[in-house]
Amino acid sequence: MRSAGVKGAILALAVLCVCVLAAVAVAQQKPAKKAPASTKITGTVVAVDAEKALLTLQTKGGKQRTLKVDAKLLEGLQKGDKVEVEFAGKKVKAIHKQEG
């Protein structure tokens, strides 16, 4: 009779160990990173420096902003173009020419 009680205690201890290990594994998982919020600004191109990958804009509010961008995004842009610049966090994700 006594061996049945010992077997039950060992089984309960084994189940408890499995539950603790599972809880530790779940606690160590890193939460998924959220995508940075997308923001947009519009303005007129004041200067394009393809060599340094810089774009200078005059915003609708009258401020000038110089942005570091991927040089590929500057292709086809020239002074006077009206653009919308889309950011993912602090990085320029896209530049869209606007009509008019």
C-alpha cells in the first residue's frame, strides 16, 4: 500500500516540475516588437543631395527640414517638387510626388 502513495507523490512532483518549466519558458519569451508608427509630412523640395543622400524640404508650416534618406528614394526628385514623405519611426520609408 505504501508504494502506491509514493508513486502518487512522485507523479504529482513530476507534473509540478513540468508545469514550472513550462511557466519559466513562457516567461522568458520576448514580446513581439510592434512596427513603428507611420507618420507623414508634406512639403516642397528645396534641395536634393544624392551624394550625401540628403533631402531638404520646406514644410507647409514654413520650416525647412533636412532628412537623411536612402539614395534610391531621391531618384527623379528635383527642386520645386511637392512631396509627401512617409516615416517608419525615424527612418524615411517612402517619398511620394504630389500633383500640383
